[in-house]
Amino acid sequence: MKRFKFFIIPILFLILIDQTLKIMISRKFMSYEFDILSGILRFNPVVNTRLSYIGNFFDPLSNPFLTILLNVFALGILISGYSLYKVKRENTSFPVKIIMIFGLAGCLCSLIDKLFWGGSLDFLQIPNFFIFDLKDCYITMAGIPFVILGISHSQEISVKEYLRFCWNKFKL
């Protein structure tokens, strides 16, 4: 737990921003729709009760039990991946901090949405494409550096090594 203390306040802050906005929007702004950046970004609040973007197209991923299980799995991957990273490196690089802060915040916001909102209150829309919320931005901000780091360090850590680490560390 000591390894994760640095991340607690930024993660809680991001969750607070996401959930506070959703509470404000749900109470006062559900009937509003307007351009934020003309033709690029709109405010258009909608509750996505399909529980995930892919759930809109693939029924099993709109199942509450399955989506909650996937959230817990994603949290486990982030935490176990960071644990392996800390075994291999003493100092945490800035991109890894970004991945952890935004990844954990995004996963926890998603879990809160599923457990307490019964879906996600999405309110930002790229016209004629899709609608999203801050949690989705958090996940994207974690995903991009994750992919870049994964590609650039693919020779250092293999999936086999990660699975072996998880097996030994967590006695799976």
C-alpha cells in the first residue's frame, strides 16, 4: 500500500471532479444541449444504461455483472502491472504516474457509475460519432502512454514474465 500513497489524492481529486459534474448535470442540465466547439464538441447529456460503449453494440457487454467484473479485472491489471514495474525499477517515471493516476481514476469512476448510477452519464459529444464523459478522457489519458510505454519497453517485460509475477506474487 505504501507504493500507492502518492496516487491517492490525485485519484480522489479526479473522481471528485467527475462525480460532481455528473451530479450537477443530472440535477440541472439534462435538458440542455449546445456547442462547446462548433462542429467539434457538444454538450449533450445522456445516461448510457448499456454500461459501456461496446455494450451499445454487443449485448453481453451491457450486463452489469460482467461489466463490473471487467472493471475489477482492469483495476487488478493496473495494480499488478505497477507492482511488477516497481520490482524492476526503483523510481517511477512521469508517464507511469500518469498511467496509474488516470487509469485508476477512470476505472474507479466507471465502477461508481455502474454501481450507483446504473450506467454512465455521458455529456460530451463528438457530433455524428460518439458521446463520452470525463472518465473516458481519464482512461484515454492512461491508455495512450500505456501503449507507447508498452511498445518502447516490449523487450524488457514480456506477458509471460508478467503472468509469472502475478502467479508468484498473488498466488493465483
